[in-house]
Amino acid sequence: MSTPTQDQLEEALAAAGSAHHEYEQAILDGKRDELWSGFYAAYVLGRLGDFAAASTLSRWLEAAPNEANWAAAASSYVLSRVEHQ
């Protein structure tokens, strides 16, 4: 599977964030999902293809910098990790 562009990954992460927020509200009754990174990884890989193993992507997302535009920072971080695989 080919590696997504930064724009594609950023967009998928932002969409995962929206979907995850809905999941937390509707299914978890507003409680924080401690396994959020697995949800995001599954969502992104389902949208963009298997450019990384789900468990690996999940770890990278947890390690991504926590910046104001998290999707942009995380996409940059993930792609830097993909390049070093």
C-alpha cells in the first residue's frame, strides 16, 4: 500500500477525531476513551489503506506532539516514522 500524503493523513486524522468524539458521546456516555489511539488507527487505515500496522500507527499517534493543530502535527510525525521503517 502506498504512503498517504500529509494532507490526506491530516484530513483522515481530523475526520477520525470527529467520529471518535461522536463515539465517546453516544456510546461511552461522554466518558474519555483511554483506547482512543486504536480507534483513530483503525479509522485512518480503513480510509487510507494499510500503510502501517494498526498497532504501530496507534503507538505513533500516542507519541505525536500535542499541539494546537494536533492533526497536522500528528500527520507530520507519523509520516516521519513511516519514512524510517
